[in-house]
Amino acid sequence: MDRTPLFLTFGSPLDKTAFIFGAQGHGTTEARESLAASVQPLIQDYTYRPDQWINIYSPWDIISGYLDLYDLPGATNSRKVNNLKDPEATTLLMAHTEYWNDGLLVRTLYDAL
């Protein structure tokens, strides 16, 4: 991951897909659970992550959200998800597209360069 210093997500539905994969695992075989874990390496082990993962979200965005299924509660690893709430994406049903026009996304990318 040396070539990828920042993993930036915004408007991301990753938490919803992680939940769906996990919910499907109840009552299934160990082989299926292993397969589900293997296709989610960002959940499986912090070594698969870049040094920094920033997720920009808005509580008004019905598609995305705060990513909390990728880290254990109380995790202190430096590679855990840093969730940043976008204060300018506030229009219900439009917040998902407002990230592109807000300063937080641009500042985050600029700071990473």
C-alpha cells in the first residue's frame, strides 16, 4: 500500500454492502463465511489498507453514510476509517451529489497531495 497514501471515499454505500454480506452469513457454511471475508479484505485485516482512509459522508445522503462496520468498536489502529461529516451537503435527496460542489472534498484531496 506504499503507492496509495490515501483511500478517499465520499457518498459511499460501503457500510450497507458490508452489512448485507454479513447478514447473509447467518445459517450458512464455514466455507461461505470464509469466502465472504475474503472478498472484504478491508474488513478482514488492517494491513490491506493504506495509511489513511477518509470517508466523507452526510446524514442527509440516503445512499451513503458513516462507515462503522469496517472497524471494531473502540479500535485504535491508525488505519481505521476517519469519517468526516460534510457540513455543506444538507439537501435531502440531493446531498449525494453535493459533495462535488463542497469545499471539504477539495480540501481533503489538496491536503493529501
